[in-house]
Amino acid sequence: MSTERTLVLIKPDGVERRLTGAILARIEAKGYTVAELKKTEATRAILEEHYEEHQGKPFYEPLVEFMLSGPVVAAVLEGNRVIEGFRSLAGTTDPTTAAPGTIRGDFGRDWGTAVQQNLVHGSDSPESAAREIGIWFS
Ligand code: DAT
Ligand code: MG
């Protein structure tokens, strides 16, 4: 067993489309524990830290603007290999090609700016998870 914690965000598109419950249901059905949960508004300062690795990329500003466009739901999940496991539940970054059966594949829409409107964020490594949990739940 390798019990881990990961940071999950339900992005503004997921909250606005009333998909919070459906997404959390998939997380719980998989057997992960929702250890922390809150609805909150991101700030530019939080997002600059959260998306530090993407600063300077062409999609960075649109991504930050999108994340500021409405409330998000932040969660800490616990479970065996949950970092990799949640990213598998979420599907690949682009909802157009994310596999059916995944959150992004089943609920993601193709509407022009869709890559950033991909419903959820999940930490990608133990280091990112520790860093991101500190940002959203300090
Ligand atoms: P992920 O969220 O799958 O970890 P990432 O960390 O590479 O993906 O990128 C963070 C977010 O930025 C991603 O969820 C959506 C957006 N994004 C990534 N690549 C993009 C691109 N080529 N065009 C527009 N938005 C992009
Ligand atoms: Mg990422």
C-alpha cells in the first residue's frame, strides 16, 4: 500500500455545469476518501503559484482568466496511489480526445477554448501534491 494525498480542483466549468456531485461520486466510487472539501474563489496570486510551471506559455493567461471566471471546488483526496489514480479517472488533458469513461472524456465539451475547460485538475506527482495542498489548504 502506498497511501497518498492529492489536490483536486473542480474548475469553473465543472461547478457552473453542476457536475460537482457527479465528479465526487466517481471519486468515491473508486474508493478514494474526500479528506478536505471547499468551494472557493481562486485569486490571481493563488493561481500564479498553482500554475507556476506554466508561466510564460501561450495558454497561461487564458488559463488564469478562465480559472478566475467563477468559483472552484478544491478537494484533498486520500487513497492508495491516488495521485496517478485520479489522473487516470480524469483522462488526458484535451477533452476532445480523452477516453470515454473518464471525467474529461465523458463530460468535456469541444467548444473552441475547450482544452482549458477540462473540468478538473489533479496533481501530477507527490511533490506537486504536497505543494498544491499547501497552496489551497494552508
Ligand atoms: P493537466 O491539467 O492535464 O495536468 P497541464 O498541466 O499540461 O495539463 O496544463 C494545465 C492546464 O492548462 C490544462 O488542464 C489545460 C491548460 N492547457 C494545457 N495545455 C494547453 C494548450 N495547449 N492549450 C490551451 N490550454 C492548455
Ligand atoms: Mg498539470
